[in-house]
Amino acid sequence: MSSPFQTPQEFLEVKGPLYTFANNPFWLILFLVISVVIFFWFIFASYKINGSKSTPANPAMMSILLLTSFLSLAQSAYISGTNKIENYKQRNKSEVLLRKRTTILSRRLTNRNKLVSSGYHSRFSDRSKTIRRS
């Protein structure tokens, strides 16, 4: 096959997409014809499949096949279920921590507001000033 590059250095210095067969259209046409032939062969072969009688399956082999399929399905369901549970626990844990923080913060703010509204805070600050003066 041919290459559009004369040296490896030219290959390494290429900017943009590489068109390997761009300088020789024969290969492009050949690959296109091969692809079209394969495509039509698959279409034609799908209509020529003969349906023959199948032999009865061995019951032991069928039960092993069904068992392995069921175990695979059960494992995937179990793993996805445990992942959902872990995700829920993580999300719930972060929500609980956030709720605790917000309730602690809101309690502190309401206690300050109660102190300020009752005048205790201002009276306490006045007492501290008078104590410092004397």
C-alpha cells in the first residue's frame, strides 16, 4: 500500500486529519466495493436461512443455563440495590448534618434575638461599662 508521507518526520508534523489513501483512489474504490459486496451478502444470506427442526434440549443443560441467568440477574439487582442504599445513606447523612447545623444556628439566633428584645443584652452591656468605670 502507499502512503502520502515520504518520511516519518512528515507523519509526525501533520496538522489536522490524516487521509492515508488520499493519493491513491484505487484503494478507496476497492474498499468501497468490498464493503458493498459484504453488505449485500448479509442481506441476501438473511433471507436464505433455512429453518430446520431443532433437537430437543437436554433438561440438565437448560436448568444450568436458567440458573446461571437467574443468578446473574439476582447479583446485578442486589448490587444496584446496595448502591442505592449507600447513596441514600450518604445523602441522608449530609442532610441530617445540614439540618443539625441549621437548627443550632437558628437556636443561637433566636436566643440572641430574645436577649436583645428583652433588653437584657443592653442592660448587661451598661453594667459592664459602669463596673469598668468604678
